[in-house]
Amino acid sequence: MTSPKSVSRSTPSTITATTIVSSLLSVQTSGAAFTDLTAEVGKFLRDARAREGAVTLFIRHTSASLTIQENADPTVLDDLMTALKRAAPENAGWRHDTEGPDDMPAHIRSALSQSSLSIPVEDSALVLGTWQAIYLFEHRDEPHRRTIVLHLIGE
């Protein structure tokens, strides 16, 4: 194994986590699509008076997920939706179809993505890249009400 030719790291910062704040975020989806949660998470940080730490998001469902993806070009989200539909198509002979032909594919798509995210907070803001946003990824065709737990640990 060779070592990278150019690696740098900032000086570590230290905080004492003096705050733990939780909140439930309820989101009404319109069917299979992405919902940008970035502004809502930022509002939660402002309401919690967060300065530095980490915020965790956890979705309490098995047929929707969370992801951090590009927010500049919507074709990225379109292509991601297409890829997951190809990976877990409807009407592929799934045994679990209690709630319709999109039921099992939604569970598979959720398993292939994420149920929780952890994002650093610095200077009272999410530490995201320039083109990154936080999305709820609804995998079901029909609208659903989704609940996401927001949890901040920091100061």
C-alpha cells in the first residue's frame, strides 16, 4: 500500500458536549420523490441555539430513507431514482406485496440507502459541501406522512 502524496489535516478542535436536543420532524410526501430537508434541519439548529457538535437524523420507517446528495442539478436525483427502480423493480415476483406492487421494492430501496445521517455542526451551521443537501427519499408511490428524529449533541 502506498501513502497519498498530498494529505493535510486541520488542528483538532475540542468541545465539551453540554447540550442534547431532540425534535420530531413530520413530513408529508407526495409519493416517490426526494424532499429537501436542509432548511428544516438548519431551523432546528437555530432553535436549539447550536454552535458546534453533531446532528443526527433518523427516519422511523422501512420504505423511505435519508440521503445527502447534490442539490444543484436535479438530474442527479432523477438518475438515482432510476437506478434504484432498476435495482428493485415492481412486479418482479416479490412475495411481500401486502400494500401493493411497490411495497417490497420500497423496502429494498430503503435497505440500499440510509435510515440515519450524522452531520457535523460548526459555527451554528451544518458542515455540508457546496452542492450537498439533505433529502428524505420516499420510495412508495402513494403519499405518506414520515417522521424523522432530529438529535443534536454539542454546545
